[in-house]
Amino acid sequence: MTTFAPQSDYADWIHSLYLQVIGWDGLILLIVTVAMFLALLRYSTRSERVPAALPIHRDHTWLEVTWTVGPAIVLVAIAIPTVRTTFRSQPAVTPEDALVVEVTAHQWWWEVVYPELKIITANEIHLPAGRPVRFELHSADVIHSFWVPALGGKRDIIPGHVNAITVTPRTPGVYHGQCAEFCGLSHANMRLRVFVEAPERFAAWANQQVQPAAVPGRPAAVTTPGEAGARLFATSLCVTCHTIRGVASQRAGPDLTHFASRTTLAGGTLDNTPANLAAWLRDPDAMKPGAQMPSLGLTDTEVAQLVAYLGSLQ
Ligand code: CUA
């Protein structure tokens, strides 16, 4: 995660502002350092002829004017682009072709909804490059902060209030994000990934996400682990918190309809591998302290069945 490699218009503005401020700071540092060394040399007690220092209470009009007007000019030079960027980054009007993505922060994961595409996913946001996107930020519980450094500045997520941030991602790539406001025990485990893709790739992803959930195959008279896992899921506590379209429809936890199409699990902290999923199912709290998902006391066989089932949900 770095703010030094901006990949959106918004991130460019912040980056350019940063460089301007650093430029002024650098200039001041240079002036102060040069003045300090000149004074050190001129008034060194090692020197043979030490000039008498100026009495500090003597009036020195041009010097006083200089040290008042000089910093004032620098402050104005910083204020103008800052105010301009502030207004630019809070547009009153959202671009008409903007893709709306509703992001709901939960302790400790991100729910991602594309209302116009009817897609619900978690912790991973896919976006088409070059199209403005308007993130509408909701909180399900406490204050969080949405931050994907490559795409732009942080924006706080306040319960009972919808904040928004509009950016146009430019370069395809995977950009990491992180909740940037302390929100409890697993604040540090509240990560997200943004996949900026060429428009065709994004369309393919979107098309795949709206498909119904995969149903495990049913070879005659053989019960596959995936099939057993599907039955276990549908009859266990899983359905009281999660959605798998056609099976369960609760929103307390992430929508798992296309769970296997995601690269991560557990608030974006673990690679989505069978081993990590099994460890997560056995003891969520060990992987993400304070996790809202309880340990279900599953046997090894049950864990393997659920892993097989969830792993089939492409
Ligand atoms: Cu959510 Cu920190």
C-alpha cells in the first residue's frame, strides 16, 4: 500500500498536492539550513575576528516584513491548491456514467454491493478501468475508514450517515486497502482488495457473479463431500448469518454465493486456499481475534465437506 504510485484521478490530485507542499517545505529547509551554517561560520568563536552580534531588540523593519510576508506567501501558495483539491474531491454532482458501489463496513470485513448490477460480494471490489466509480460508504456498526491508497484519500465511514467518494481508476491492477480508523480488536485484519480491470474483463466478472450458486453434482448413488457439505451448510448455523442464493439469505456475514471466485477470506487477510478455509472454519477467532463468526465445533469430516462445498462456489 503506497500513496506514491497514484492510479486514479483522485490519487493524482492528492499526490500533486503532496509534492507541492514537500517542494515548499524543501525550500524552507534549504533556506534555514544555509542561514544556520552561514551564522555558524560567521560567528564561530574559533575565528580570529568575531563580529559583534546584533542586539536582538534593535528594530529591523525589512527583516520583520520579510519574515512575515515570506511565510504568508508560502501559506497562500499551499492554501490555494489545497482548497481547490478539497472541492474537486467532493464533487457536488456525480458523473452520470459513474458505477455506484455500496460498501458497508462491518466489524471486521467489507460488504460490497453493486445495486445496478445486482451483485453482492465481500472484501474484494472489481472495477472497470477508466469509468468513474462512486463508493457509497455505510457502516453496520462503528466508525471505520475506507482507504485504498493507490486510488485516493481516506474517507471515514460513520454509522447512520452515508459518505461517498468518487474516483476514476486508471490502470488495471490489484490495489490493496485497509480500514484506517480503529474499530475494535481486529481493526488491523480489516483489509480489502480492489481489482481494476479492462472493461471486457470486468464485464465477464460481473456476468459470472450474477449466475446462481453452483449446485454440487450428483453422481448416481454417490454422495460427494461437496454434496454433503451443501447439506450440512443448509442445515447448520451457517444459514443464520450468510447468504448463498437459493440456500440461505442472511446478511450478517459475507455473501458466499460465489465464495470460490474470491482470492481471499477472513476480512481479506488470508489467501482463499482449502487449508486456510479449513483453519478458519475450525476456529475463526484464532485467525481473526474477536471475529463475529463463532466456532461451530465441526468435526474434521464436516470441515472437509464444507471446504469442498464452498470451494465449488465459483
Ligand atoms: Cu474497521 Cu478499523
